[in-house]
Amino acid sequence: MCRIEILKRHLPFSGQEGLQELKKIALRFEEKIYIAATSQTDYLRKISLKMLTMETGSQNTIPTGN
């Protein structure tokens, strides 16, 4: 799944401006991981782990009833 699609599900956005902001967030996210990575394999591992953590974290949240 594309990182932008995962971010769309976890961060509120609206319209074209919101989508542009999500793209900026995704770029900064990838840049941060790229800088910290020691190799292409390390980069892919780190970014995959972050995306998996984001996905499983949202699935484990308990919705609050109003």
C-alpha cells in the first residue's frame, strides 16, 4: 500500500490543499528515514516497519462511545 494512502487514513485532510500537505508530510517522513538508513535494505526495512506500526496501531485503538 502506498504511504500516502496510509497517511490519508490516519491524518485528516480536505481538498487539494490537504492533499498537498499530506504529500509534504510523506516527503519529510521518507527523508528522515532515508537519512537514518545505512543502506537501501535498511531504508526499506525501516520504512516498512514504520508503516506497519502505523497500521497496526490504528487497528488496536479502542473506539470511545459517546
